[in-house]
Amino acid sequence: MNQTAQEVMIIARELANSGALHKINILSPSRWSLGLHVLLVEDDEADAYLVRRALAKNPWVADVVIAGDGIEALELLDKRRVAPDLAIVDLHMPRKDGLALLKEFATRSVHFPFVVLTSSKASKDAVRAAKRGAVEFITKPKTEAELAATLNRSIRNVF
């Protein structure tokens, strides 16, 4: 992290600790002081590795927890092993796929946004994901640089 980013984080931490952020109703203090906690739900190890690398370069992301499918993601949430600020969900996975997971999120009234990151280019998948509450539908880019840029843009759009 460069010096400017460190200075911003120090100021944000001081604001968070003062309670001033609650008074003006913006992002929660934990998001400012600690960075975003991302739940990545992805069954392909290579894709998970690339997404984690791309997110590691984003100064607003504190950590990434990976679940191999929807069932594992729900177990992590139920056991309170993860409290995500954002979930990035693949659609095509074993046991519980991304669309079923999004439906489960809706019934649980989760308090974090979720983005679909998938190899699918089908417009019907994008529509179904949006109907289940996904804030963005992203087709996986071909290069790591494109992936990082796409994820950074998505995080800026969501937050």
C-alpha cells in the first residue's frame, strides 16, 4: 500500500473510531477501517486463484474467503466464519449452484450485495441473476489484467 493510501486508511480509522460516520449515515466504520471482506463462491480452483490475486491488488479489499460451492458458502455464513461485505458468486457449481445460492440469500435477507462472476454469456442467466438480487452480472474476462480491472470497477460501482 502506498503512502497516500496509508494516510487515507489512518484518517478513515480515526473517523470510524470517533463515531462520526454513524451520524452522517455512510458506509459502516468496519468497512472503512478494515477494508472489504469478500466471500468468493467458486468451484474452479484456477479461477478462484485468479480472482483472489486480482482482489489482492485492490487496496479496499481486506480479505477473501473462498467457498467451493453454495452449500459451503451457506455453512460459512451459518457458522459465522465469514461476515462478508460483498459476495462474488459463480453460477455453475456442484451441489448448490449460483442461482440456487442467490435464491437462498434472498430468503435469508442477507445484508451484503452479491455479484455474479461467471463464464456464462447467456442473457437468460443475467436476467435470472438480477431477479434473485445480484447487483451485477459479469462474464469472466480472458486475461488477469481484465479480470482485475473488471472487479475493481464492480467494487467501485457497488460501494
